[in-house]
Amino acid sequence: MGNALCRAARGTCSAYIPGYLNAMPSAPILVFFILAAVAVISALMVVTNVNPVRSALSLVVTFLSVALLYITLSAHFIAAVQIIVYAGAIMVLFLFVIMLLNLGAPAEAEPKNKAQSRAALALSAVFLTALALAPLVTFSTDAKSEAAIKNLGTVSTIGASLYNPALPWLFPFEATSILLLVAVVGAIVLAKRRI
Amino acid sequence: MPSYAWLIVWLPLLGFLHNAFAGYLYKDLAARKKAVSYIAPGVVLAAFVVTLAVLKNEVLTAADHRVIVPLIPGLSPETPWINIAGFKANFGLLLDPLSMLMAMVVTGIGGLIHIYATGYMAEDREQPRFFTYFNLFIFMMLLLVLGSNFLMMFVGWEGVGSCSYLLISFWYTDENNAKAGNKAFIVNRVGDLGFALGMMAIWSVFGTLSYFGEKGTGVMQMAARHVDLLGNPLNIGVVTLICSLLFVGAMGKSAQIPLWVWLPDAMAGPTPVSALIHAATMVTAGVVMLTRCSWLFVQAPGALQLVGWIGLATAFVGATIGLVQSDIKRVLAFSTVSQLGYMFLACGVGNFTAGMFHVLTHACFKALLFLGSGAVIHSMHGEQDMRKMGGLKKLIPRTWFVMFIGTYAIAGFPFLSGFFSKDEILGSASASPWGNGVLLYGVGLLTAFMTAFYMNRLMHKTFYTDARFVDGELHAHHHSNFDEHEDAHGADAHAHEGANDHGHGDAHGGGTVHESPPSMMIPLYVLAVLSVLVGIVLGPTKIFEHFLEPSVARLDLGPLAEVTPLVPEIVGWVISGAIAIGGLTLAAMLYGSRKQTGELTTEASKVKNPLYAFLANKWCFDLVYNKVFITIGGKFADRVLWKYVDVRLIDGAVNGVANAVGKISGTIRKVQTGYVRNYALGILFGVVALLVGLLAQWTTLNR
Amino acid sequence: MVPTSYYMILSGILFTIGVLGVLVKRNPIVIFMCIELMLNAANIAFVALGRHFAQVNGQMYVIFALAVAAAEVSVGLGIIVSIFRTRESINVDEMNLMKF
């Protein structure tokens, strides 16, 4: 279906899209652009929405599209974890806190400090330009073959790497468990009225 | 074989600690005083014995008669005491004839004075405190003379200064005593600054503070080779500067013009203090230092000449003031100033050995005289004014006898010790390398004449003329910081008061004149014997000269040449002897003919005589100093230094900086809004800057 | 195959949106969401670069970043709850004690 879509796009659009895009619209690239557009738009909605609940829901969309982007990068395990942890656990936590604190629809006025917002916008523009320029300046485009990267994101590869004592991931993994324990204790301590 | 020299230094320190903590060791005052009166002289005499043993076994057998041993047993003498960034000072003791001579004088004569002091201070409730300071003084003085580098000498130098201060104002409840202590301390600061600067100059030129080091790395060895640390020839100007600064230090400690004013006031302390510190040992530290640095001084003729002139002037001025004093201890104080001037005169003409010989003989007879005068004062129940004495020869004949010997010794009566040392100095003065021998010799002889005169004047006023007091009705001038009843309790148990016990009842009412207890008389006899014999045994036989030779530089090592004396030695002896006898005889004639009053003229006519007033005012030194430093200097400090420099410049600068910081930060602090998002913006700004910078770098690298 | 630089640029865009949100929003919960957005942007870059060099390291980092994000959210929301409890408000404009 992807191929058909792509072919159709090429057939219909090639007449009026510029020449340098002509080589581009293979199916994966089209998928990438769609997902990227969804991610960016929903991310913008996170920022622009005045209602935090809507912001949270827009963020879920962003997370989901990012998960799909992981799949296009053949990182299947990460994609699954993204959905489970982010779109599942973390977002539920957010919504839960919003509801708990009854912040459903506060009338968020204009930020008082306009200078701050303007400076933030200007600096962000420069930042984005710099970030966008960075890959153009620094990357060589010698991508690896498909075969080399096909199995990179499978559960077996990840697991074999994570628990391999010869690789440096085992100790951080164990340390992460401590971190999570501390976070659990910390969250309880912070949220509880009296211990 | 390990050296035992460290014991010399450590014994007095142990004594000091014992005396200092005697209050914890013995609850009973009498027991405490008894223990202290044995321990304090005991450790010093033990140190004397060790000194003799070390001299015989270690110094005289060593090559060059010079050996450096550790201060702390078991360590190497090269063990650094301070070792910071190229600056190094060792914990070493330098044993050579000079240091051993001084160690013998300090522990030997010091030990005798300690014994004497057990009798003299027996009645004082604070006797343990007195001996605490006394032992500490001996320790510091031994550090000064035995230390193997300038820094250790400086430690001892400051230490004896502190002890001197503590002991001058020992009876601190009398404000005058406290002031005298302050004066000594403050005047000495001026000199000590000179010493410290000199030490720094030595460090910058020679890169070490050790006198002698391995392979000729010591200051004196380099000076002897005319080279500095880098092997360049010595700059005479720099060496002259070093020597002049060191001499400023010596001026302060040894009471030379212009820093001599503290010594007469220092007589406020107990008499053993005057004998030990302000006559026999500490005040000679300047001479010892000059002799120790003789290798430097012979390279600096300018500094030597300065030393000579200052010494001559001090000798003359001191003697003239001594002529008119009526306090028995002040006569001796000015005599000390004058004799110290002699010693510096000897150093100034390059005969350091003669200077040291006079240090030795002077230590004997001046200790004798001071202790004798202390015995007189003790017998007179604290009276020090000679105008109220007289006729004591019959009452205290034994004290008279030792004082008589001391007087003749210091006057230079033929074949007593002062005769030989003074003659040696006068002979070298006449052989002054600057061709002013006649002047130096002449003034030196005149001073010797005056010395003989004022000493015999003292004897006549005190012992020969008619008594100007009523025996049995003496008023006690008792010194103590405490109520005398309390004081008497403490002294009851004292062991040294046998047949001569004058009791305490008469100390409060009218007292009779009596001889001093044996603990005071025995040291006097020993010192009297020394005053007679030291000169004739060590002087003409050249024993002393040969003994000290390894420690002293010869004058012709430097740019100056030796000169033959004006008169042959035998003629010099005749002249010196004649001068001494002349002075003694003149005093005997003048005062012998006025037996009743003991005065040449009446008090009224004295006051009218401008010369007398000038001399009695100590050549107006104190007046001028008061005017210049206290009045004018005080006004300067008040109006310029305080109200302008301090308040406006220094405070202004400090407050100005503070105000400026306050104003600037008052402006800048508005940046700190307290809103986290503002700070986050700052972080973003930094990130952007970093990113742009990295991009620019990558772009240039990839181009 | 989609070029790595596309993913990098997408990552940059998402990151910038996150930064902008942190800087202009006043609701701390939304600020938190924007931080999550930034973390996701970084994760995309990790995975994309891991693919670019055919190494598993990129995905490893993402796993750890996920764990840290989970911990951070739980603690951060706990802090917000406790602030709300003491101040009855969580407007960041009222939290201006970080001065002097």
C-alpha cells in the first residue's frame, strides 16, 4: 500500500513539485514526513493550548507518533517501551495530577513578561537554525546497509547487549533500579502529608 | 658517638616547665618555693657541667674546633625546622669556641646568679614565677648563642627580649616598673627590626641562614671566600648594608647609642635580673652576634667604622652620666652601657677577640658588682640611694670586700681581669685601621679614667664615708606584688636563712644592717675569685686568643690591613694601670676629704651647674626622644596618620570599594528576578552561544 | 532509507518547541510536559544516530533516559503536589523566592 501511495504521489505531483524533491518521495520518506508533521503539530499544540488537559492529550499524540518514528528506525523494542512507559504510565500520571489538583481549565492569561517571551522566541529561532544546520555541516552520508541495522532494535539484541557483562551497560542498569527505588521513596515522602 | 650538647639547651627548658607548673606539683607554697629553689639553679649548673664536658669531648677534639649537632637528640643536624619553597632553616646547634664560651658564661655565671637569687627572692611570694622566667631566659639565651643559623639566633634573641620584659616589670604592681618593661621592649623592637631586615638581606644574598654548612655552603664560609650564593664576588655595598642592619639589632639589644635609653630604666627589675640579663649575658648578645658575623663585618669597612664610632661614643657618654648618678644600681647600669661601648669599640677596630674577652671579664666583675650592690640593698632593707648610705664597711665587711674587688677589677687596676681586657681593647683602638688611633685611644683612656673615678666614688659613698642613716631604724623599701603579711608567711619555711636571718619583724619597722645569707655570699666569693683570676690566666698567656681563633675572622681577611699599635704592649700596660690608679686615687682624694656628707658640693649648687644638669639628664636623650617621638611623633600620628591617612585614604579606599560594590550589585541584582524561567532563558542563551561556537569551529575544520 | 539528518532536524524542531514551552508557559505541569518533549527529541536523535552508525548504543541510552524520565516525573509531580498543598496554587509566577 505504501508503494502504491508513493507511486500515486509521484505520478500526480511530479508535474508541479520542484525538481529537487523529485527523487525523494519513496514510501519510507513519505511516512517519515507524515509522522514528523503529526509530531510537530501536536507538540506545538502542547505549548499553545491553554488547557493543561488538552496539552496532555496532545502530548500523547506526540508520543505515539514518536513511537512510530522509532519503528521506522527499526527500533522496535524502544517503540514498544515508548508506548508503554510514556503514553501509558507517564501520561496517566500527568492527567491524574491535573485532575487531582483540579486544574482542569484555568484561564491562562497572557504571560506577564512579554520581554521574556520575545527573547525566548528569538533565541529559540537561533537555536533551531543552529540545530538544523548542525547535521548539514557535520554529517557524512555514509549510511550503513539495511542488513546491518535490521536486527539492531529487536528485543533479543537489546537484551543480549544490556545483560552482557563484557559491555558497559550492566552496571548502569543495576544503578537505574536504585534510581527508580529512590524516586519511589522520594515521591511518597513528597506527596504524603505526614510520614 | 652521639652528642650530648642538646642537654645544655634542654635542661633549663625542663627547669622552666617545672617552675611554671610548680603550682600544680606542690600545693603548699613553702614546699613549692623550696623545690623551685633547688631545681632552678640545679638545672643551670647541670647545664654548665654538660657544657664543660661537651667542650672537652666534642669541640676540642673536632677538626677546626667546629661541629654541628642536632638540637633534638637522634635527629640529624640537617633536619629542617622550616622547609618552604626553597627557604630552609635547620634545628642545629653550632658548637665552636665562641658558642661554648658564651654557653659557659651563660650557664656558669647564670648558675651563680641563680643561687644568689634563691636568697634574694626568698621572701617573695612569687618566687616560682621569678625562677620560671629565669630558667626560660637561660634557655632562650642558650638558643641564641648555640643556634646554628640566624633564625635560631633570632628566636633566642626575641625570647631573651621577652624574658627581659617580664623580669624588668616583675613587680608589676608599681606602674614605673611596668613602664620600664614596656620601654625596654619597645626600644628593642627598633633594633629587632634591623636584625630581621639584616637576616632577610643575608637570605637574599647567600640563600641560606646557616653560619656554617657542608662543603662551604654557610654564610660565613661564603663570606670568607668573598662570594655570594651564585659564586659572584661579594658587593661591598650590600655587605655593608647587611652588617649595618645587623648592627642596628645589636644596638637595641646591647644598649648602644641611640637605642641605649632602656637599659638604665631596666634597673627597675630585681637585682639578680640586672646582674644576669642587663649586665652579664643578654646585653652582650650584640657583641656575640657581631663576633659571630665577623666574617661579614671584615668585608664591610664602612659598617665596622660605624660600629667603632658608636661604641666609642657610647662608652664615653655612659661613663660621663655614671659620674653623677646617686642610685647605686644606676651607676652600675651606666657603667654597663659604657663597658658595652668598649666591647663595640673593639669589634669596630676589628679586634673581635678583645671584644669577647671583655664580654667574659665584664660578665664576671659586673655580675659581682651587681650582686654585691644587691647585697648592699638587701642589707639596707631595699634602700638604693647612695646619699642615704655610708659607713657600711664596718657593718657588712664581707660585702664590702667583694665589692672592693669588683671595683678594682672594672677600674682596670693592674693585673685584675678588667685591666687585661680593657688594655687589649685600648691597644687595638690605638691600632685603628682608619688612622684615627690617637683619638680612639685618647677617648678610650679618658673613659677608663672616668670609670675608675665613678666606681671609687660609689665605694666611698657607700662604704667609707660616715653613715647617713640610723642603724636600726631603716625603713623597709620592700618590693612585692602582694601584701607583706602574706609574703612573710611564704618565706617562713625558707631554708637559706641561718645565722644571718634578719627575721621578718624588723622588715616592717626599723631594721638593722646585716650581712646577706650564705646563698647570696657564696656566689659573690666565687665571682670575686673569677674577677681576679680570669684576666691574668687567660689574657697575657694568649690562651683566650688561641681558644677563640677558629670562631673569629681576622681583620686582614677583608680589605683592611692590620696596623701596629701606637705604643708597645708593655708601655700600654703602664699607661692603662696609671690611668686606673689615677682615677681611683682622685675619687679617693675628693670623697675621702668629705667624709661627713659624701658629696662634693651641696644639692643646691648641683642644680645650678648646667653641666651637672646635662649629665644628670642623661645627655637629654630621654627629653629629646620624648619631644621627637612622643610629642611631635604623636601629633604627626594623630593629625596626619590617623585623621588623614587612616580615615581618609585607607578607610576611604576600603569604604569606597564597598560602596562601589554595593551600588554595582544593586544594579546587577535586578537581573536576579527569582523567576525560574528567566534563569532558564539564561541557560538557553549559553547553549545557543556554545552551539554557534561549535558550529563555527566545525565549519572551519571541514573547510 | 530516510537520511539520518532528517531525523536530526525533526529532533531539533521538537526540542526547540520543548524549550519554548519551558520558557513561556506558567503552568508547571505543562512545563513538565515540555521537558518530556525535549527528552523525546533527544531520544529520537539517539536512536537515529545509533542506526546511522549501526550500533546498539543509541538505543541503550534511550532505555536509560526513559528510566530517568519516569523517575523524574514521579518526583517532579510529587513536588508539584506538595507545593500546591502549601500554597494553594502552582503558578510559577508566584514562585519567585530564588533571589537574594
